Amino acid sequence: MRDAAPTTIYLSNYTPFGYVIDGVELTFRLAPSTTRVHSRIRFRPNPDATDRRFFLHGENLTRIATRIDGVDVDVRDVDGGIEADAPDAPFIWEAEVEIDPQANTALEGLYMSNGMYCTQCEAEGFRKITYYPDRPDVMATFDVTIEGPEKVMLSNGNPVDQREGFAKWQDPWPKPAYLFALVAGDLVNHPGTFTTRSGRKVDLNIWVRPGDEDKCAFGMQALKDSMKWDEDVYGREYDLDLFNIVAVDDFNMGAMENKGLNIFNSSCVLASPETSTDANFERIEAIIAHEYFHNWTGNRITCRDWFQLCLKEGLTVYRDQQFTADMRSAPVARISTVLALRGRQFPEDQGPLSHPVRPESFQEINNFYTATVYEKGAEVIGMLKTLVGDAAYAKALDLYFERHDGDAATIEDWLQVFEDATGRDLTQFKRWYSQSGTPRVTVREDYDGDRFTLHLSQTTAPTPGQDEKLPQVIPVAVGLLNPNGDEVMETRILELTEAEQSFTFEGHATRPIPSILRNFSAPVILEQDIDNSRRAFLLAHDTDPFNRWEAGRMLARDSLMATITTGAAPDAAYLEGLGAVLRDNSLDPAYRALMLGQPTQSELAGLLHEAGITPDPDAIHSASEALRDAKAAAFADLLPALYADHQVEVPYAPDAEGAGNRALANAALALISRTDGGALAAAQYDKADNMTLQLAALSCLLDAGAGQDQLAAFEAQWTHDRLVMDKWFSLQIIQAKPEDVAATTTRLTEHPDFDMKNPNRFRAVMGALSMHHAGFHHADGAAYRLLADWLIKLDSLNPQTTARMCNAFQTWKRYDPDRQALIAAQLDRIAAKPDLSRDTHEMITRIRGT
């Protein structure tokens, strides 16, 4: 329930806990509604602490007994937990509590998912299991005993004793409570092994419900690839005898890196060609890598407090991005990363939810698992690597692992390692962690004789709580091309550190054409006053894959903006340049598929808002559809050949080559379906032997106004598979006409398989609703009301999922007064819910600006 006055926690108020823990022993006696948890914890005074208050967090616990050194002790209930009088000497604390996993719909702490016991303790879920100092800087070894009738009972570390009704686990590595994990249920394992570079054999398991065994092979290979990559690239070897992954149907997050026992949302580990798309396979590969990489960047070295969340998440996201680039296409991986950054993080940076990569305060830490912390945090790591170079980065990381192994570290510790390893002063660079907002870099050019000069300036708009912005260190990667398209200067890194700086390049007999911000070298908005002929030149000739794609993207953006604001027809120069790219068979098919994409409708709304134009969602939708129709017409002679030439005739494999061919063929199919009424898509649906082809065909059919028979057949075929049915739910909303989106969503919430308690299903429906730009922002406000209705219902059951779905409203002030009034009314209605959770209260308050 919501506190009467939510407490704000500040980074500046950090103090160490008053006691050190030398070991934790936990015993669980499992029962669905009456699980007993006995804790035995060895405390001693912390010599570095000034506050010796003995306070333990605890929520929703029925207290049975509390003892210090074997003697019953009275405890005092206080806000957020209990406190007691403790000796100023080492002592043993014991507590016995009872909890109700079956009633735990919030999916934090110990809960049940379809009869299986499961935990989620990050960020502050352990306090719902037993009394404990539930903070990341309190680290200890854990011995865990589990008693119950379940077939399989797992916890962190290595097994010590396992027999019917009993299991004992020991984790030799000190960890904070947020990394604790327990799973128990009727599970079967898909086994594997990995031999480390030092020759140790590690047993691997993916644990699933019976019937899902055939969906584990890809995940197991991804795990082995991750372990090998981390050894080869970062020198990090796994440190236990066993590594377990468990697939769970009901899970708020994607996955969790608990030491030795990673718990995964089933959508992020289970895969087969029949049920998973190429995009699913790539996502699973990246998430498995991410959670495994946390073993060192998150577990062995954790964060001192939750303000340092970006220390583990930003670094680990950057590492999983490197892994994906190495496993697949580096240019395609980079473009995909930037698309996600611009789609999720840039709007966050520019709206009421803006916050620094390392926030200064929060009320509910669950609300700061954001794109800023993760994706922008990863960009900051990438910039640091760019600035110091590959060799210095590797040297600094080795020093980081050596110096801080076993520590709960801070951003200051991280940057100090780089300063010590490189001799570089990173005081100004640190502003990336403390200053919110997206910098804008403006470019002017001069050419005088053989001297070419770039004038760069940087500004960052005010954000909530930060009116004044200081210049940041921005690495700007630049290359130069001559008028023939030849590269005359390879990529150089310009360090923009002042509000305005100029950089001169000599020895150019003809005026060069600059390629600026190559590989998206910094998370900024680049502003250049250049015409479309320049962009078309870069689209044809730029040697940097990212900037070549960016040139096409900007041409598409300008064409769409002109259509929206003036009614102009789609730009012929853009279509001509895109056609040349599509005909270039030397280019990666996946890259060409990305080239066929265009800016999202939400992105266009943001651009209009920045230009001082109130975005009209209907006009944006019409312009986007018109450009797709123009592509279908312009490439009518090319698309059938593209489709035919990129059919994959060999048995399905989720590798980069096959996925790239299918991506380009399906992109061509989407345009063909606009002119053939879905005939080719219907043929593909009928013969599809994998989900990538089947789902793409169904999508094309619905987009063409057909496909109802196939939609019914798809439901009948896959009604038994929860993850595939998530796709079925989402697709109908995504492909609905704007005026039908709210009604379609309402109809799907009445379907017997809609389950608001399952986060995947709720996100499949309500996430699709919020992402359908024109439908969500339809002038009647029906979608706003519908989403608010469901958020109010869900909040009492699952505050985390509710709060995160509130993000759908974060850009509300972009729109016209009528839409703003409609959204404000829904925000106020949610805020008025009497028992609103702390999670949702904070999000609504920040979004509403109250």
C-alpha cells in the first residue's frame, strides 16, 4: 500500500550498515500458503559504521520467533521492518517467519508460478522472505536448506546434499541478498558441460517444465558461447562447479543473474524454430549472455547502493552488445542498438521521467530500471572505450577486476580505475553520470583553400531538477570523403569538450564531404544544415555502415516530415537512393532489410514537437502509410526478385546468415502485400515451417485487410503454447486500424486466455496498445481510458508491472490540448486510487508533474 508521504532516498545520505555479516544459514519448509523460513545470521559490529542501529528490513512477514544468541528478544516494528537492541560484540541473530508464496501476485520475494516456487529479490524482494539488511553493500556467504515434497529444489552455489524431500546448497562467494535465489517444483533439466580455459569442468543445466525440453538446445549453446567469449575477450572464467538456468512463466523482468542460479522469464530462454522468430532467437542469445556476464560485472563486483545500478547494468549491457556484434553482424547490431536507444531512451531523456545515468534520489528503486540506466549507461561505457582506446580499456578492466573483486563498488571506483590505468583526468567525463538529458551537437563547415574546418557546438536542454547544463566530453567520430566518393581521411575521434570548438583538416585540394558521428560514437542528437543531395551522396558512398544507414534514415525522415506538414509526395531522391542500396548484392541482407525500415510514428511525433509543431497522430499515420505504398510502387519490379533470391532452402537454423535472408525476404513481402492483396503472404503462410515465416506472413495478411482464416488457424494451432499466443494477442492490435485499436484490445481482454496476472500476457496486450501510436492517441481517448482502467486493476496485484506500463503516458505534453486533457484526466484517476502502490504513485507523480 502507498505510504501517506512516500520517502525520498538520496545518494548523498549514504552511510554503511552498522554490522558485518559473517555467514547466513537459511532453512525453508515449503508450503504453498504457509512456508516457514528460519534464518541464522552471524553479525558483528562494522568498524567503518557510525550508526549502530540494528535495523532489519521486513515486509509481509508473519513473525514466529526472534532470538539473539539463543535468547528470545523483543523487537520493535518500525517503518519498513524491525529494530532491536543488539550487543556491541559479535552475535547470532535467529528469526522464524511465515510467508504466503501462493498469494504473492507482486512476483517479488518468494512466490508461486503455476505450482512452482520461485524467487525474485532484485531490487528489494528479499525483505519479503525474512528479516535482513536488504541492501547491496551487505554481502555474505549463504548456506540454504530446502525441505518439501517438490521433485527439484535449487538454490545458489553448489549442491551439498540432495535427497527426497531435502536439499542443501552452499554458495562460497559473498553476495548481497538481492542475488539470492530459490526454485522448487516439478522440473526437468536439459544438461550440458563446459570446460573452462583452466581445465575445470562445469555442469550446466536449463530447468524447464515437462514438455519444454525441446526448446532448450539454443539457450544451452548460447550459454556456452557466452562463457567462451567472456574468457577470450575479458579474461573472465566461471567460478563455480555448476551453472543452472530456470525458465519461469510468471516473471516481472527478462531474467535475473542470481549467483549460479539464473532465473529467466520463459520468453527469454525457451526457443524452437516452430515457436520462435529469428528476433526471439537473437534476443534470447543476448539475454543469456547478459545474465552470464553479470557473474563478474554485477556479482563478483556488485554495487554499493542502488544509485550505482548503472555500474553493473551499463557495463553488462555494453558487454552483451559487444558479444552480439561478434556473434552476428556488427553494423546491424549497432543500428539495432541505436534504434532501441532512440525509441526508448531519448524520449525518456526529453520528458518528465528524465534522470541522470546515476540518479541522485528515488522513492522506489524499481522505477529506475530504465533505458537511461541500461542503454545510455552502456553508451557511456562505449564512449569511455572510444576515448582511451582498446588496449587501455582492456588494461583498465583487468585492474577493475583485480582491485574490486568481492567489493560493492561505486562509479567513483570505476572511473578511478581508468584514471590510474591511463593517466587521464575523467572529472569532466563523469558528467555523463550526473547530468541528464540528450546533448545536441550542431555542425558548421568552412572550406578555405585546402583547409577544411568543422565547427562543433554542444547544448543540453533543461531537464527536471537540472536547469543548467555544463559541457560534456563527447567523442565525435569523423571521416572525410572526396566528391568522387573515395575516403580521403579515415575515421578520427574529435573530442568535443567545450561549448564550441573548431577542428581543421589540411591538405584537401577539393572540398571534402564529412561523415560525422560514425558508428554513433556518442548518444547525442546531431544537427547539420545539409540538403538531401548530400544525404543521398552519403547513402551511396559512405564507408561507415552506420552513417550510410543514417543517411537513408534522414532522407526518409525528411520525406515524411514534408508529407505531414505540407502534403508533399514521398521524396523521389530517397526512393532512388534506397533502390540502389537494395540492388547492391554485396551488402548484408539484414542490413538492406534495416534500410527498408523507416522512422517510427512516435519518433516523428517527437521531431514535430521539437520543431514547435503539434503532432497530429492521424497525419503521421497517413504519411507513414503513404511512404510504404510509395516503396511498394517504386520497387514493384525489384521486390519479387528480392523475395525469391532470399528464400532459405536449407533446414532452419537461427544463425546470422539465415536470419538476414529471411529478414530481407519478409521486408519485401510486406511491401508486395500492399499491391497483391496478400496473395504471396497467404502462400508463404501455407508452406511456412518456422515461426519467422509464419508470423511474418500472418502480419502481412492482416496489414492487407485479409488473413482472418489464418488468424483463427494460428490460434487453433498454438492455443497450447503460452509464448506463441502472446504473439497472437499482440499482432492483432499492432495491425488494427487506428480507429479499431481500443475495441480490438477490449475484445482481447475478454478472451479466456487473457491473464492480467501474467506479466508477459499483460504486456503483450497493453504494450501493443500503447505502441500503436495512432490508435493509442486516437482523438476519442478510448485507448487512454482503457489502459488506465487496467493499470488501476493491476496495481494492487503487481505494482512493478503497473508502474512500468505508466511509461506509455510519458510523452503526453507533446500533443494538442484536447489529448492532453484526456490523458491528464486518466493520470489523475490513477493517482486517486486509494491504495495506489508506491511504485505507481511515483511514476504518475513524475509524469503528471505534480
